[in-house]
Amino acid sequence: MTTYAKDVVLLPEWLQRVWAGFNVSPEGKVSAELFAAQGQGIPTRSQAPERFLPIGITVLNNAFTTRFGTALFRPYPNYTEAFKSCHRFKALSAAGLYELAKEVMRAVGEHIDTAALHRIVAPPTKEKWGSLKSLEKVLATVIGEARAYSQLGVLNGIYNLRLADAHSPSQNLDEAYSFAHVDRTLPFVMQGRDLLIACVTSLHRIADAIK
């Protein structure tokens, strides 16, 4: 992230210390978006992926309700709070990315109404299906098992990143990053951005498949 020193000076002293602690000299020129917004007064054309997460959930919920006559997601007690922590700037390290994955799955996976899914496709005796597996099984009734598995790949990848830690086997981590469409060679904030974009894209694709 690039910012003008003048703007940092206007921050509270404690926050200035945070900025100073992470400050590095810029490589090359000032970013084009920052110069356009603050130097030329031209608003940036880029859009924050965070704002599209609740939109994706709404689109999928509407498509599911139309198709099956029941909502996919349970009501959110506090809609704003549910998505408050789902932002790319939480991913300032590998641990931060895993925490972001946890928050995304809390906002998406934990609000899926598994009981409603089981009324459509019940799991066999002695089998326990979580929310994502249950959604996959219901989706399979529409587009087939192979395509349903593929459609849920991103959400499963994010779920596995949610469970990741420093002791996770590298092969499992590589697979989770791959499924979540996150490039580990990018800066962490960009990894967080891509995780959110992949999640939103997945929600829309599942909605399209259900339609």
C-alpha cells in the first residue's frame, strides 16, 4: 500500500507509530491509483472485492430459493458484523490469510442451512455431511456429481486454508491454495484479494448452475 506522508501526519500519534513501524521506501513511482485519486482528484476505477461478498451470497440464495423453494442461507442476526472481518487487509501474513479464510467460511459456510439441504438430499445412514458436502450433493442433482464437485472446489479450498497452520503438510497446503485460486508468490494482501474474488466468483457460478 502506498500513501502520502502528509496523510500520515494527520493521523493520531499512535497510528503514526504503526505506519512508521511498517514503513519502507517506495520502489519506483507513486502508484497510478493513488496519484489519480489524490494528485489529480480522479476517483479510482478499481472496486473492493469485500463489498461483493454479501452480494454473491444474496444472488446464490435467491437462485436456490427459486429452484428448491427454500432458502440456502439462514438469516444473519447482524448482517453488517457478519462481513466486517472479511477484508483483504487481514492477510498481512500467512497466518492472516488463514484467518481471512476462517472469517469467509464463517460468513458463508456456517450460515448454510444444512437441515434444509438434507430435506432435499438426505445423507446415507452413519454418514455425516457438512454444509459444503451437503450443498455439493444437492447441486449434483442438477448438474451431476463431477461438475458439482468442481463447482465447490474453491469453497473447499478456502475451507482447507481455514484449517491450515504452520504444521500443515506442504502438499495439503499447496492443494488448498490451488483450489482456492490463490497464488502463494504474490504479496499477502493480494493473496487475500484473490481469495475474496475467487469466493465471490464461485458463489455466482454455483447460482448460475442452479438456475
